[in-house]
Amino acid sequence: MTRLWYTNAARPKETLLTGLTRDGTFLIEDGEATVPLEDMRMTERVLGVLERTEDLTAKPTLWSEGEFYGRRFATGVVCPALRSTMRFTA
């Protein structure tokens, strides 16, 4: 999955988020991207994702959505990339 879109807190006290996949979601089989999938909605607890974290990159990277509003509202986060298992519903 490339990124999530429209990610919002459904129940903030439970760290429950909901959002849609965007810009490329693929079925992973035996560690390889095999076929493209339709965009999917996810509803997941942030703490659950962190519990299932399998890997982090060693170097933090600036992830920015600054182009979304044409630099009027430049935002970003410096963080490592994270690999975790997630559950999606169609």
C-alpha cells in the first residue's frame, strides 16, 4: 500500500482510526506484490498496528502532504517507514 487517505479518528480514546487506501494497493503473497486490489477501507487501532509492527527503517524520512493544498498548508512528519500487518474490509 502506498498511503492512506481520509484517515480520521473514529474513537480517539481507543486510538481507533478509519481511512481508505490510495495510490496503489497490492496483494502480497510470499513477500511479493502479486495483483492490484481495489481501494479498501481500514478501521484499526493505532496501538494494534504498533503491536503487530514487523520492521522499521533505520533512517527517519520526511513524509509530507504539502502539495495537497498547493503549499498553503504545508505539513509533514519525520518518522521511519513501518511494516505491520493490517486488516482491511472491502
